[in-house]
Amino acid sequence: MGDYLRIQEMLKEGESYAGLILGKNGEPDYHLVLLADTVSDISWPAAREWALEQDGELPTRRELALLFANQREGFDRVWYWSSEQHDTRPQLVWGQNFASGIQTVYGRPFRGHARAVRRVDGG
């Protein structure tokens, strides 16, 4: 409960706590914070730049799944960009549909939606 209260105190206006991401392959656990703003009709390269301007990053696929589970009401029921390119086809980028929960890939020029996140050390 202490980490949760610590994170709540660190939230800026409009931000919300999304939950804990468990570390994999020796990586540490961390807390995920959803930033306040959203952007639509944006290509992946522009979405990445926008997220940095918000002092955040685009979420990973795992983070998008957590956001769908815990923060779905904070998203329009549309498709959102992730930070992850397809492993064998780097011209494609993963994203999450917040209507169905399905993750799929689109080309970088596709005009999607984006939300930014920040990560807080789990320790």
C-alpha cells in the first residue's frame, strides 16, 4: 500500500495511476502513470515526438494491455499507437484497439490516436 500512496502523491494534475508492470528478464518492476492529454489523427513518428513533448513516452504493448484493463474509461473506443515496431517488419507498429482490446499493427503513416505514459521506479 505504501508504494501506491507514494505514487498517488507524485501524480500531476490530470494524471492517473495505471498499475504495476512486473519486470521480465531481470528488469525491475515499475509503476505506470497515464498522462493527461490525448492526441488524434497522428502518424507514429509524430506521436512519438508528441509524447516526448508531454514529458512522457508512448506505451509499450504490455503497458497498453494494462491500460485497457485498468484505465479503459479514459480512452476513446478507437485505436492507439504503442512504442513498439513489429519484430520482422519495422515499417509496421503495434497498437491497441480500445473498443475490442485487440492488438494489431499498422503502417507508420496511419493516422491513429496516442496517449503518453511515464514510468516510476517500483522500489
